[in-house]
Amino acid sequence: MLSKDTIRLIVQFRDFNGNMIDPNDVNLKIYDLNEQLIEEIGTEKLTDNAQGNYHYDYVTPDHDFIFEFEGQYFDKPVLSRQKVSVKFNY
């Protein structure tokens, strides 16, 4: 990923059998590589594409980061994390 570029962060929530699930209270968190919270994006700002599919268009910072989608399904936490490497090219 290039710094200052817009990327689409995507999640597909699934159960243990691989079936799509639709969790409650889905949020997106952005962390630095030291696991310090940089930003939190609430449900109202996420795009809900269909059952269990969400995305958010994010402008990358000047450094690597980790994004985490989280929600609740039958009162249990469900989450997905991914590291994004950012570089400056010209």
C-alpha cells in the first residue's frame, strides 16, 4: 500500500462452519504496530454490504498499521485483524 492512498478495508464474518453470520455492534479499530489505538470507526460509518460483509474506505497513514473489525454474535466476540504494510513510492 502507498502512503496517503485510499484503500478499502473489508471483512466477512463467518461461523466455525464457514457460514456467513451477521454480528451486532460491528466496529473498526486502527492500531499502530505497537498495538496502540489510533482511530475507532463506529458502525454508523461502516458500509454494510450484506449479511456479515462490511467495508470502510480508509486513507492510509505514513506507517504500517493493523486494522481490526469486531462485533458480537450470540453474546460472544468475533473479530478479524490484518496488518497493512505502507510505503512511500514516487
